[in-house]
Amino acid sequence: MSFRWAAPLAAAAIAMIGSSAAAPPATVCIPAGAPATIDGSLEYGEWDDALVVLLSDTVTLYMKHADGMLFLGVRAPTMGVGNLLIASPGEIRVLHSSAALGTAVYEPVGDAWLLKRDFTWKCRGRDFSDAAVAERKLFLETEGWVASTAFLGTPGDMEYQVRLNGESVAMLFLYVPVSSPESVLSWPATAEQDVIPGPIPSVAHLDTTQWATPTLVAARDAGPSSCSETPAGTIAFSSSRDGNTDIYMISADGTGLQRVTTNSVQDLEPCWSPDGSRLAYQSRRPAWQIYTMLADGSDEEEVTSRLSWSPSWSPDGLSLAYATGSSIRRVFLVEERLDVLLYSSGDCGRPTWSPDGVLLAFHSNAAGNQDIYVMDARGGTPRRLTQEPSRELHATWSPDGTHLAFASDRDGNLEIYTIRADGSELTRITNHPAEDILPAWSPSGDWIAFVTNRDGNREIYTMRFDGSCVRRLTDNPGEDMYPAWKPE
């Protein structure tokens, strides 16, 4: 698609060019939250209940809904221009915010879109005088949206409020830093783009297949009554509920609890074989070693004889990757061969295979703090995926191999995040003052199990992959840890 318009701020005119062979639009679940105040400043705590997306290393997008309104916030180091494109049946609206606000509207004509309404610039007030506030209120009532302008509030902060009217829409957000107008940032990030100066065209070839389809969901951390959905499948985990840490299994709906190991030593970190017939786990006898067993606890086999933990079964079922603290290793179960994949100058752990068996993700503090790394499963130089001055750990692959879920304290306490395998599209999934760790994807990729101490001790919860439908799975005074979803 080719699309251009002129912004009131100098050099802020941009265009979108998209591929006609684009992927279907992504469904993005936007959580409920408290209404934001559209004053051009993202106040502390105001957007804590929002979906968080990184548009770049320095620009963050926040989204939530309340009372039939979509609220969108942007935090950037310098001033920028916003363009929210909304496609509904029969028209596309361009909601532009820079030094003023304006709405342009296109309607379909054949295989193109015809401009039927050009921008009329309003809301130029830069203050909170009665006249400026009244003008913005009237703009919201008549146009169905309002935004902060570039000179209102804090430079670099931007806020939108949009009435959605319950209709099914596709959306694209474009952000242009005024200091670097050639750097067009988009959500979704997969939408192809380019910078072309010039006025808004009278005819545009718009292809919305790369845009996002928003779905409004209930509040992230609401109780079970807010969601009727229940995940399916079986989850293995470790628990100290009977006085000793052993391996257990439970159905993802909370029924059918079974104790698998009854050893006098500690057994934890279960990992399923690809066919779901066996479990690998670590056991302290007296040092930590890796063992495997059938899912009913029988046919136990010792895999390693030296210090080792955090087993991860390869997708072909022939080997296990594991950590020793200073190295990542791989043991072949049939050949009884051992490969050292990585020696690290720092502590490294929790290796996890990509679904295609090509890559291993793990966390390491080799660069000074815990970060997520990815490397070739045959060994080689790791690629650092996260680079924040915070802790990132417990990475696990989505079943389709496109994303990793992990725990991070980058926002003050440990929460669950997802990130694309190329390091883009960081999204915060949980938002709770407690510690949320150890995510585990369901085989379908629709659900994530995780561990949290939000009830005073560590329990296992499940949630949708977008952070909605949070449910408590285990409930006992012991410590329930290391969930692992059985393959389908």
C-alpha cells in the first residue's frame, strides 16, 4: 500500500508501503484498565494495567480499554507525531496528532481507496485553559477520538482516546520522532513501510492485511469469575506439599492430582519427552543429577553422573540439554555421547530447545547481569537477545517457535514477558506486585502456566498467552514450582 500525508510539524510527513502478499492480521488482546487522562503525560502508575509493546529500544507503546474506549499511550525520549489508522467496514480513518488534531477518511472505490474527507486541523491549544479543555471535549464528542498534541504535557509523551463502538476493526499505529522523521515506527511491527514526503493522496492503495485486529479482554489479573475459558492438557510440576520436593502431575483444569515420585531426596524441574511418555528431571543424590522415568514414575534411568540440572529434551527425543552452572551441555541418550555446547565466563542455566531443534535459548550473566541468549543447538557463539540492566531468565519457546516467554524485573519486580525470536515486540504479560516466574507454554500456544507468590507462597497459575483469564491451578501451603505442559 502507498499512503502519504503532510503533518503540521516540519518534516513529519510519512507514508506506508505494504506488501500485497501480507500475512493475515494479528489478533491482539488488549486488557481492560482504568481510564487514562489525556493530558500528554504518562503519569506514574497510570499505564501499569496496559499491554506494553516496544516500538524501538527507546519508544514504548501502551494499550488498554475502559468504558468502550481504547486508550493508547506512547513514551519516547523526544517529541513525536502520531498516526492511528482504523479500518472499519466501508472506510478507513486516519487519526493524526502533531501540533493539532485532524481526521482524514477514505472510502473504497474498486481496488483503491478514495479520500472523501481531508484533514481539518483543530485543538491547537497548548494549555489546560477552560477554552482548550472545552475544545478537546467537543472534538471527542464529534470525532469519536481525542489525543494530546505535541506541545501539550511532557515532550515525548503522547496519549490517544478512541471510541470503538463495539465494531470489528483493523488498526495500524505509526509514530514519527520529530528529531528523526525518516524513522517511522509502526505497530504491528510486521507492517512494511517507507518514508515519502508529500501531501495526503486523493487515491491510495491501502492493504490492511498487515494491520492488527484488537480484541478487548477482561482485566489481566481478575479472578476466575472473569473468564469462563479453561485450558486443557496435563502439567507436570515439582512440589514440597508432602514434606519433600517430588514430581507431581495435574490436569490443567485443576483436577486429577497425582504424585509421581516418592523419593527421600529432592526431585524437581520435570521436562517431558516429545512423545509425552517420559519425564526428565533433576534429583539430589546427594549432588544434582539428571534422571529420566516413565510418566508413572517407573523405569528410572540415570542420565548424568556429575553436577547437572535443568534438563530440556530435544524435539527429536534423542538427547537432553542441561546446565552445569558454567556450561551448557548435551547428552545423547542412545549413543551415550556427551557434547559441551558452551563454556561461559558467568553463570548460565535453563537451556530450552526451539521447536525445530535448531536453537537453544538460555539465560546467562556473562555480560554482567542475567540476560536471555540464543545459540545454535550444535554449539557456537551465543546471540544476546535481551540487553537491559535487569534480570531476564527462565526463557521458554512458544510451540510455533516465533516467541519466547521469560521472567524479568525490568519494571521493578519479576513479571512474565514475551518477545519475538529476533528480539522485537517485547510485551509484558503479567502485571502484579508479586513475583511471577517460570513460564511454560501449552502445546497449543494459547496458554501459559507460571509460578507466582501472589498468595503468600509459590503456586502455579495459568493464563491466556496475552495475560488474560488468570487462574490459580494449585492451592496448598507447600511450594509448587517448575510447571511443564505435556505434549499433545
